[in-house]
Amino acid sequence: MQTWWLIIGMLAITFAIRYGLFAFPGLRFPPLVRQALHYVPSAVLTAIVVPGMLLPQGVWAFNAENAYLLAGLLTILIAALSRHLLLTIGGGLLAFFLLRWAMGQLPL
């Protein structure tokens, strides 16, 4: 039963936060808050990706045998040079799988 109360509580909080923006359509954020909100997607993506790159097996792996880290760095380089989303995704995936294959880490 405790799990259901937790789910209901999370539902209520999420609904209240999202409904608040629709309930008050005249609500405007200050310019500083609007400017800060532009950085939210980058911050969230970084928070999701970086732990996977540095802790691929749940253990700190900041070395040259970490295919996740090397592929991530290559992907960042592709993105910086090309500024093309599809090329970045494709190049990153290709780099990741080729590095894992070259290091003998692919379970085949």
C-alpha cells in the first residue's frame, strides 16, 4: 500500500507543477529565469550521459580501455566540427561499436 501512496503523491506533484502553467496563462517568467531555462536540456542530457561514459560497469573507468568514454569524446568532436545532428548520432554510434569491436568488448 505504501507504494501506491508514493505513486499517487508523485502524480499529484507532477500534475500540480504542470497544471500551474496552464491555470495561469498570464504568468510570465522574469528574463533571467527564461535565459536560465535555455540551459536545462544541455544540463539534463549531460547528467544522463556523463555517468554512463565514466562509470560504464558501475566502476570508475577514466582510461584508454573505456570505449564509452572514447566514443563519447569522438562524438563531441564530430558535433563540434559538423554541427549536424544526424551525422553526430551516426558517427557516435559507429565510433562506439567500432571501438567496442576493436577492444573485444562486443558479446558476439
